[in-house]
Amino acid sequence: MTFDELVRALRAIDGLREKGKLYPNFHFRSRPFLHFHVSERAIYADVRFGGDFERVPASTPQERRDLLRRVRDHVAAQRIPQGGLPGRW
């Protein structure tokens, strides 16, 4: 998976909103969620899977596939059930 393919796949995830201009930067639930750091030596994504950002390598095709899987899993786990939040007992 190329970097461009990764970015296209991230753009297709329902719930992520792209906010960046130079490098892709995504928000989830109106909060900063994922942004990239690109240098001559490596590409990293800082992703907010919990409270703080976690640095995730994204230089190789396998690292990018792993990042995409983790992001998809996280977003899917955070979705509210179709009927809304469960009622109080």
C-alpha cells in the first residue's frame, strides 16, 4: 500500500473528516485524531486512539496497512448503535 492509497482509504472512512492542507490531517468526533510527520527517513502518524496521541510508523506498505486496520477498528468500535444509546433501566 502506498502513502497515497492510505490517504484515500482514510478519506473513505465514515466519521473521519479531513482538515489538513499540506499533509493530511483528520478529525474524528470534532477532535484532532490523526496527522502525519514526514521526513527524509520515515513517515509516522500520530493517532489519538485513547486520550493522548500515539506515534505509529507508516513508512512501509505493511505499516500503512496495519495503521489503516487499527484506525478502521477504532472508528467502528466508537460508533453509536443504530438505535441510539441504550436507555436507562
